Amino acid sequence: MSKPWQPRRILAIKNKHLGDVICGVPAFRALHNAFPNAELDVIVSPGSRDLIAGFDWIHAVIESPRKLKGLARVRDELRVAHAVATGGYDLVVDFTWSDRAMWYAALSRASRRWAIQVTAGSKLKPHIFNGYGGKPDRSHHVMEHEREFLMRMGIPYYDIHPDFPPTPSEDQEARDWLATHNVQRDKLVVVHPTSRWLFKCWHDERVAEVIDWLTTQGWQPVVTCGPSADELKRARNIVSLVKQPCLSRLGDMSLRHLASFMRQARFFFGMDSAPSHMASAVGLPAVILFGPSQVKRWRPFGDQHIILHRDCPCIAARGAELACDKTQIVKCMSAITTAEVTAAIQSRFPASDSSIRSQS
């Protein structure tokens, strides 16, 4: 009786947004558990290495080409192409359904090439991939869709456990900063009011009102945001509108540092963005405002989170990224009220502890 096929080298591709990469970790781990003796390499988007570097079961992390110009772009493309072509991969697994991933699969010359979907993009895909899943069920979370795909490829069923790499040095830095600023862990709320897609954000003045309310309830909110100029401008304006004393870490933390801050917190409040998935990955309950997104597919995974949302007419039309007006706060986000948010937080995180009430 012949032995089951066992690859020696595996390449998993998830060169998408930061939140997508975080959501991909359970599927990456499932590949490792199914083939524990194989070396697993992962291609991710530029700037997202910190999201998975540090898992000892991942052999190498390759960042896909950056958006450069001229010869710099050519060199970066050749860097990744060379790594794929010389990687000696037996199995390539594409979780993106992108044409770029298709060419990586072809370049790898792997004997087995799996794609989560081949009905989008180039018509060459069914000829390049020899195993593939079907169209996603929009009522299923993206992590569930990836599990369904891998099971179709023969990977055993696995429980979905979002995870983030260990960050021991960053954890100590977070504890030191909190101690310096007299922030208690059982009162810390990480507030991340921005998203790379600013049209997913809520009204600045409403965020400020919630921050003030949190403080009056005895919580100690710390406002964070990403390093982009647009996010910094938005977050600084929110902080300027806050009337109560407010601590902030704006644009000065890496993804690993942000994860460490979340590990110290009681809960997270923010928008539909990568940090909401990061909260889930570190086991932090979250209160998330959703507007122009498919909630069931993209919400932070787990039952410990509160999701506030309104149905988005843009998605009903043809998809948020195609139909939503990105120049303004969309109507489905505007329909969420401050009172609704504070009531949801109060129901899940009542400020009933005497040490918290004493600060009110």
C-alpha cells in the first residue's frame, strides 16, 4: 500500500490587506498541522510581515512587491519571482484568487497547485491550478470559507483559533508605558477610530463623545491610529475634540506594539479595520462599528465581540468598493448613534467594579 503524499516544501499566498493576512493564520496553521514535516513559506503583502513572523512553524515570510517605480519595481518583482522559482515547492496554495498568485503558482512548478477560487480573473486559472474551491458563501466568515476550501483539498477539519505571534519585548514596553502613565490594565480601553479606508470611519465628534463617556465611566481610553498622514490627521482631530483628559499613541507603534497594547487591555473599540481582527487574534473582546462591508464575512471572528452596523445599500448594488462614495462618511455609518454605542458598551462591559466607579 502506497504512503500518502507528503510535500516537502509548501508556499501559501495571502498577499492582501492586513486584516486578510491576520484572518489567514488559522488556514496557514492547518496546512502546517496536516503536513508537519514540510517547510511552510508564506507570501504576504508589503508591511505585513510582523503579523505572522514569529510563529515558529512558519519557515519563511516573503513580502510581495511594493508599489515602486522604474527599476526599483523591476528589482522587487524579480526578488519575489526568484524566491518562488527556486523555492523547490511541492505544493502552492493560493488564498487570494488573484492573477498575481496564479503566476506565482505557475512559476513555482509545484506538482500540486490549489486555488481557493478560479472563477475570478484570468481564464488560465483552471489550467494552472489542479485543485480549487468554489465561490464563497457570503454568509460564512472568510476563515470558514478558507476552511471549507482546505477540506475540499483533503485537509482535515480544524477549529478556527485566530492567533498573533508572541511579542514578549513589546509586551514589556507596553506594560512600562502604562505604568508610567498610571493606566490600570483592568481599566484600559484601546480606541482605534481610523481605518486605512477612511470612508469606513465614523464621525469624529461622535467618537470623541464616546471617549469622554468612557472616561466618565471610570475607563482609561488610549487612542491609537496607523502612521498614514490621513489617519494621523483624523485621529488628531478626534483627540482635539475630547473634553476629558485623554492619552494617545498616534502613528508611533508597529503592528507588534499595537498587539501588545491590546494584550494589556480590557476591551477594544474601533471601526471595521485590521486592528479589529488583531483584537480577535490576541483574545481581546471588541466593540466594532461596521458600515460598507459584508458583516458576516469580515467581522472579527468569535462570539465575544459586539458588532454595530446598518445594512449598506452599496453592497446590495454591487459591492462596497465599487459603489460607495469614498469621499465622505457613508450613510450606513452615520445611522449609528452615540447612544447606541454607549448602550452596547455598557451592556457588555458594565462599570460596576468599585475600583472603576470610584473614578467616575
